[in-house]
Amino acid sequence: MQISLVSTVFNESSRLEKTIADLESQTVKPSEIIITDAGSSDGTYEKLLEWRDTSNIPIIVLQKHRCNVAEGRNLAIRTAKHDIIASTDFGCRFTNKWLESITNPLINPEVMVVGGSFSVIEADQNSLAAKAAYINNNGYNINVKAANFIPSSRSIAYRREVFDKIGGYCEWLTLAGDDFIFGLEVKASGYKILMVDEANVFWGRHVLPIGFLKEAGRYGLGEGEAKSNVSMLFKHLISLTFQFLFIVLLIFNITFYILEKDVNISAIVINLMLAIGFKSYISTFLNWLRFRSEKYNFKVLIFAFYQQQMIKYYYIKSYLKGYFNTSERVVDNSIELKKRLNGNIKL
């Protein structure tokens, strides 16, 4: 089976050597690797050229300055020679059986798309922000069997027919969200996605809080431009609104008691009902209880609460910015996307 492994990259010099070593040690070697560099300025492009010149695997290194992720993916895939396309993100780490795990099912001609799970290397989560994210995401324990799960293009393989039918990744999105939309279109086109439970890809996470906030903003912007994942927007909006009203009413109840030496039962009941806005805090607290240790101490829990709030805020702000993007290109393409998906899958 001939496999074209494709990826995009931008300024991943610090992680590149480990990524390369992992890919070179795969039990199933790709027939070729095509990488699109978006104009790296940290030596990434030069390292890729060195790898190309020394590897036994045929490697093509493309470069398109300031291209978004979707453009980079499409360029790499359209350059690829083979029918089986495997996709990932450079900067990730891999077990040696990753490529085998997502391409072996394609030996069956009836299988068209295979998605892989992913996680993080726990030992690498050492900054306060990274540890908080680990708690908020339940140790990145991802349920790939959930009906609404969309595989990430950091671990997916499919036949070229699928890519051609969909028309590739949506380049009209400003920054990110292309693989989420690609997954929606795969499902809407009637293809079943076979999921591999075991996590064989490990995502490189951020060190500083701003990295997680910008990431949430990129996802929110892309999903807003595509008018997709509206349920996530409303989930965050309702949560923050209920939290705000809870605090306002709590202040009212305390003030009322101080001034009147009495309690307003109705206001207290409403206050308790509004506490549902803190439901995600309960999940985070329960996660923390499972991971609680010297590494995941009380300080991590408190910061996890704060980071969770800020991520919601950045996501909402960026989603609304994307949703109300008046660019003719974005508006026209989001309308066309809705037509393609309407009646087939829930946006």
C-alpha cells in the first residue's frame, strides 16, 4: 500500500528533531512525505531540507509564506502521488505504530476514512498553564467513540476520493477550524469514519497561558466564520451569563440580609438555580481529585478555574468576530457550506 504522509509546519524548530525521529522509526514507512512550511523564521525550513537530503524516505518540502493551515494541507495533498493520504501536524510526537494504526484498516477497500485518537505526554506538562489544561481536559482522555466526535487532522487517513469529493480543506477560514469543517463534510458526504481508540499521537502543548487563550481564539474564529459548532458558543455564553447573574444575586441576597435582617427565599432559590453556571467547575474539581498530587496541587486547581474562564471568554469573543465577519469571501463560502451540510449533519 502506497501512503503519502502530509503535514503543515510553522516555527516548530524546537520540537522538530523528535518529530523526525518518531516518523523515521514507524513500523510502516510512508512512501513519501510532503510538508508545507508557512514561512518559518526559526530554522524549521532549513532543518526540513537537511532531513530531505539525508532520509531514505522521499521527502518534498514546500514553502508558501503566510499560508493558513488549510492552504498548506491542500498544497501538500495535491502534490502527493498516492491514493492513501495520511495527515498529521509537525511538532507532535508519535508511537512507532501510529502510521500503521491509521492506515492498516484501509487495506479493506470498503473503509474510506480512519481517524486516530491523540493525547499529550503527561511528563511534559510542567508549566502552571499546561498542568491546568491537563486538569481541565481530564488528562486529555478523549472519547473518540462519541457520536459527535470529529477526528483532528493531526491523526487521520483517507482515500484521495474523499478529499476530491469534498474539494479539500476550506482555505477561506482565516486561521483554523479547517479540519473540524473537513470532518463535518466527510460525515455529510456519507462516509463512515472508523476510529482507532488508542492514542498514538501526542500533541505538543503550550507553556504560557496566552498560548492556550490564543488557541481558543483561533478555534472560535474559524468556527464562527463557518457558522458551525453553535452549540459550543451557546454552552459558553450560558455558563458565563449564569455565573454573572449568580454573583449579582448573591451580592443582593447578602446586602438584603445585612440591611433587613431577613432572607428573601425566592431570591435564594433563584441563586441556587443559577449555580448551574459553575457546572464545569465541578467537572474540573473532580478531575483534580483524580490527579491530585504534589505536581497537581491546589494552586493548579485554582489556576485551572481561572484559565477555564478566560478560554471561554476568548472563544466567545473570537467566535462572534468570525460570525459577523463581513468579508464577501467568508460570507459566500459559509452560506455554501451551510447548504452542503443542511439536512445531513448538525452545525
